[in-house]
Amino acid sequence: MRTGRRNLITDVAGLRVGNAEDAGILTGSTVLVADAPFMAAVHVMGGAPGTRETDLLAPDKTVQQVDALVLSGGSAFGLDAASGVADALRAAGRGFDVGGQKVPIVPAAILFDLLNGGNKDWAENPYRGLGAAALDAAAEDFALGASGAGFGATTATGRGGLGSASLVLPSGHTVGALVAVNALGSPTVGESRHFWAAPFEIDGEFGGLGPAPAGAFDPLAPPRLKGGPGENTTIGIVATDAELTQAECQRMATAAHDGFARALYPAHTPFDGDLIFGISTGAHPLADPVAVPILLGHAAALCMARAIARGVYEASGPPQPAA
């Protein structure tokens, strides 16, 4: 396997990602969109998720494709970013047709960044505007680190961030991951700068420091944790151009949670809302319906672990609100 040309989730052809931030509030939103609806599912492993329209993504529900996905800061307020995206898509004629009315399907997930020092005393919820701005900025190339939903994110050992990575399978299928890291736990080993995800790094994409030296980690010591209950969550998307059913997208998202466990210590706690969307553009059929899905899940976990470390690495210094 090798990385895609951009080493971004947009190496899955047809996908675009946009970011928008508010430096005063110290928050932001990220939107993933395509030119046509795409298959989507979700798997939640954290104990404190914040979501919109995720019930629709169960394989037994009527609507199996979505128009966009939103990752946002702002806790429950951030769910309104999806409203801004839905408004803009409807104006563009996008959405599920119900008797001539277009209803864009825009599931969303949020992270908690309300205690990071930004000015949260807003008179009107800002996230609808951030969602619309992120959609307007959607492109194949986009910024990582202190960008979009990762703009105000933190972890137990410092800043969080927005990360992405990709792989091309021997079958020719592409897999990509996008993640906003705001974890209760730590992406680095002990007091070192070495990432837990170091064994999976490709071409120095998050600093090339390699695995932590012996003795850097005491497995019996309590893990370092950030803040208090409810102040966390890592939310992500894994995507492929392989033709998958909604149930197969959900299985890929489930496998991608291994990437959380490889890159964050600890992950999936009662106070994280850890969640991964799994999506398929359906561009390329599965020549081998047994072997390829196994590799898709494996690649999704690898991409997610790398994306987490890359997002933290690309963010520099603690979040600082604008003066």
C-alpha cells in the first residue's frame, strides 16, 4: 500500500473538504461534501456523543445516502453548523426529494471546546454561519492542524487539531481518513514527544521521531487526562471509492476505531464522544467481496491512527483567542 497523491481524504475522488474558523470564539467547523450523494454509516464508541441525524444512518432506515457530513466544535451549539450547510445545499437544488421539496441530508458530530479560552458569550449561535462558510470553502486541498473543527481542540498533553491521511490498496481502491482530535487522553507517549501512532507513520508525515524509547511509558501508571468530564471527543470520517453497502460502510467505520486506540491513550472513555462516519462514493466495484473489505477496514484503521497524529503535529502551540 502507498499514500494517495495528497495524503488526504480527498484522494478518494469526488470528495471535497472545507474549513471555517472564528478566532475570537476559538472554534471552527469542517464540512465534507461531494458532487453527488454518497453512502454513509456511523459507529459510536465514546460514552458522550453529540450528533445530528445519525439515526438515519442505520442500515434498516429509508435514507442511505447523504449530501454532506459536518464535524464541528461548539458542543451542542455546533450542531447548528449542519443547518447552515443544509440551507446552502437546498439553495443549490441539492437534497432528498419529498414531493418536489428538497431536503438535504447532513449528519453531524460535535466536540466540546467551550472551555478553551475563547469568547463564548455570543448573542447569536455562530455555527450556522461557520457551516455555510466551510461548505463554500470546500476543495480537494485543505489545511490541517489548527483548522476547522480542530481549531480550538486540545488533548491531555497540549493542542489537538484536524488531521487527514490516505492509502491506496493493492486492489486499486483508495481509503482516506479525516479527524478532529479533542481527546481526553494523550496522542504522545508519557512525557515524550513520540506519538503512539509512530509505528504506522509514512514518510515522516508527523515529524519522523519514531517510536518512544524504552522506559518512556509505565503501563501501570494512571494515564494523563485532560480537564473534566464532558470536555472531550474525537470525531472522524473514513472514506473509500469502493462500492459498499451501508452495512459495509458501518463495518469499515467500526474497524477504523482501532485507529483511535492505536493513536490515543486512553480512547473511547465514558467522557469522550468518540464517533466515526464511514462513507463510500461507490465508484469502483469489489472484485473480491471477501478479501477487499478486510483490507478496507485495515487501511481505515491505519489512516485514522496516522490522521490523529498528523492533526496534532500540524497544530502548533496552545489555542489562543484573538485579541
